[in-house]
Amino acid sequence: MEIRDFQQLIDRRYGQRDRQRGTPATFMWLIEEIGELATALAGENAANKEEEFADVFAWLCTLANINEVDLEQAIKKYTSNRIEGFK
């Protein structure tokens, strides 16, 4: 599955509710999931790590959707031959 396909799937399933929640609350959900990922990374449970990575990615897609950002387009910053801004 392509990134755009996944982002569209998330939008079809949850888009209406996500837009009602809005950016600030959705951002807080993303941060909560990042915290859960941090906890998982400190452990040894591979399945839990995988689940938390999936949750973070899904919430990132949600945040992008409600802000009208195409993540596949956005990551061209890193996939093109003109990479700038690496820190």
C-alpha cells in the first residue's frame, strides 16, 4: 500500500469525526501515541512496538488530512535528489 492510499483510507474511515475534533485535539492524540511509542521502545515487546508505530503513523495521517497535507507529496523533500535541510 502506498502512503497516499493509507492516508485516504484513514480519511474515509475517520475523516468526518477527525475534522470535528480539530487540529489541537488531534495533535494531542498524536502526542499521546508518541508517548506510548516511547514506552514501547523502552521495552522488549516487538508486537507492542509495531502496534505503537502504526498508531503514530495513523494519527500523523489524520493530522495531515484535517490540515489538507498530502504526506506522499510532502516527503518528496526526502525522496528527491534535491535534499536540503538535513540536521
